[in-house]
Amino acid sequence: MGDYNTIHRGEDIMVGSPVQDAEIRDFDEYLRDTSMPILKHTSREYTWTNGHIYNRTDCALVNTRWMLTMPDMELQIIDPGCSDHSPFSINFFQQVELRSIPFNFLNHLAKHVKFQDTVK
């Protein structure tokens, strides 16, 4: 993950000159040739700004093996603070297998002298 100094799509820039195909062609071909998709992100849409132009030149790439091993992860784009680039944090979510727990009733409790009163 890092600053690739290029954008992937025309929507990755807000304000500024319209994006030309030649500007995104090399990075798009790189992503296609390596079969490395851009990791889905949350929070901020843009990762770099100079105060007037906002764009997403920073991203995290993952390979298929990584995605199969850790399918529940996402990239969090954090507010930049004092930098013109937004820091990243990768969040990993552990899948919890939910299974029902069988109800167990211990018959000997029914024989207790206070059982009927407690149930009432």
C-alpha cells in the first residue's frame, strides 16, 4: 500500500482537469497484469489533497491468496492531520462461527424442595 502517484479511474479525482485515458492506462494495465485488485476502503473517499484538489493516488493492493486467506478485511482511510496524504489502517475482522447451544435441564433440580415455589 502506498502512494502510486496515479489514479485508477476518473472518479478518483475531485476538481481539476478532466482525466485522460493516457493518464490511467499504465496503472490500469499494471493492475490487470498482476491480478491485484485495490482493497475496498471505508471512511474518506480521497487520500491526497493540496487544499484545492482532492484525489485517490494512494491505495492498497492485495493478491488473490491474501483475499482468500483473509476475506474479511478493509482499508480504513484516516483523516490526514498535518500531512497532505491520509494514513491507512487495515482492519481485519474475525469470522465468528455462531452455533446454537442446546438447552440442558437437570432433572434433579425438579426434586428440590423449593423448586415449585421458585418456578412460580
